[in-house]
Amino acid sequence: MPEHQDVRPDGTVAFLPHRLNRHPVVVRGLTADELWVCAGLSGAAGLSVGIPLAIVFSMIAIAPTAIVLGIAAGVFAGGGMLRRQKRGRPDTWLYRQIQWWIARRHPGVAQFIGGRDLVTRSGYWTTRRRTAS
């Protein structure tokens, strides 16, 4: 049996593939969680447009139609936009970006979403080596 770096002496595997724990891409570059958020926000936007239109035209069918059209447009446009934003970034970038945005703009809510653990310092950073004395 040839010796491999990824097999330990007890026979267990020390190396797992990098992509094993990633969420799979479902639609237009979105993972399942991102797709649900995008569809939910787009559906809410469609509902907010559909209800006034349904009242103005006295046709209740306009509201669900606006929801479906809003979801379709949101997934199409939102998927393309998020795919461009996420390109070349780590898997958790989007979630940390949202967490950072909430922590910066709504500090009272930050404690509930783990925003206090983020580094939100602004200013210049330096990296220097100190010589041991």
C-alpha cells in the first residue's frame, strides 16, 4: 500500500476536499439560502406594488400576478447582481457584508446578530515587525 500524505496511520483521511462543505449553486449563481432571501424580498416588493394596483383597477388578480412577476424579475436581476458581487470572494462574504452593514447602521441590533464580534474600526492600519529585545 503506497504511503499518501492524506491518510493517517490509523486509516482515517486527514484531508477533505475544499468544496465539500460549500452550499451548491441552485439558480443564477445563488445558493438556496440566497435564493430564498432574494425571492422573499422580491415577492414583498411585488406585493407592495400589486395591492395598490389591485385597488385602483378593482381586480384582485393583479396582486398575485405582481408577486409572481416581482419574484421572477428579482431572481433574474438579483441573481446576476449577486453573482457579480460575489465573484472571487469567500463563501461567507455576503453574510459578513450584511452583518457589517447592520452593525454600522443599527448598533442596537448588532448585539443580536453577532455584529459586536466584527472589527468596525476605521482608519489606517499598519503591519510592523517588532524586533525582540
